[in-house]
Amino acid sequence: MSTAILQKLNADHKSIAKVLYCLRAQIKGYDDPEVEPNIGQIMDILDYICTVPERWHHPVEDILFTRLLEKNPPHPEQIQAVMNEHSELERLTQELRTAFERVAMDIAVPVSLLYRTATLYLSRQMLHLDAEESVLFPLAEECLDEDDWADVEEAAQQVLDSLDNNAQREYDNLRDAIINFADAD
Ligand SMILES: [Fe+2]
Ligand SMILES: [Fe+2]
């Protein structure tokens, strides 16, 4: 069974992963003199990763994973740990954004530290997406019944309806601009 909510979450992951790949390409510029990083593109990427998961993605996943935990799944502590990563990833994104804001303002930031921090950050983000796609989403498909999915869909829809549609369109456009910039490069 593939529900609308799982389709939405998987589609979000595809967008987030594409944007993370763009960040990885930019970050190379801090390790490889052949690559010139574009700070405007990096700031757009961090704006996207700061906002989209926080507003539209994590709240829906939190509803889904909370219901999953109620179904006595195996290894609940690992599911809880993935959920806890949401606030941690949001904090790390903010930290990275602050570091690049300093770069944008020409405040000296050690390049090797910036490169290491950004690289570690990218691998944590990727591992998080992977844990959800390979373990948590399939587990939810296995453990939740039709009534659970109906409840989750309704609660998720309420969250999504309460959010600003214009802002969502704005961030869809930002995502396209980020990806097109990388393609044109
Ligand atoms: Fe997540
Ligand atoms: Fe996710």
C-alpha cells in the first residue's frame, strides 16, 4: 500500500536530496581550488533547508512516526532517535547558515573548518533521509492499518492546510531555481 502521505514524504525527500547535492557541489569549492563556490547559491540552499523541512516535512513525519510508535514496532528507541534528529538537524542547519552568513559578510571563517562542518552536516542529512526511506517508511507501511492511515492523513492535512500556500509556492520556486542554477553551471 502506498498512501498519499508516503508519496508526499518521498517526493519531499527527492527535492531535499537534490538541494543537498547542490550544496555538496558548492562545498567542494572550499576544498578544491578548481571550483569557485557561489555564496548566493549556498545561502539560497540553506534558506531552503532551514525552512522546508521545518514547516512542511518534519511535522507530517512526526505525526506518522508517533502513530507508528503506538503500534509497538520493533526497535522503538531507533524510531524515537530518528524523530529526535529533526530538531537537531534544524539546529545544525541554522549553525551552518550563521557560518556562511559570516562568509557572505567577509568575516574570516577558517576554510578547512567550514568544509569539514559542511561535509559532516551533509552526511548527517543524507543518513537521516536514508534511515527514513529504508527503515521507517517501510515499517509504517507494515504496521499501520487503513484506519491509522486515515487518521494520519487527516492530521497531516490539517497541518498542511494551516500553512501558507503562497510561501509553499515561493519555496517550490526557490528549489527549482537552486536546481536550475546547478544544471546551468
Ligand atoms: Fe525526518
Ligand atoms: Fe524525512
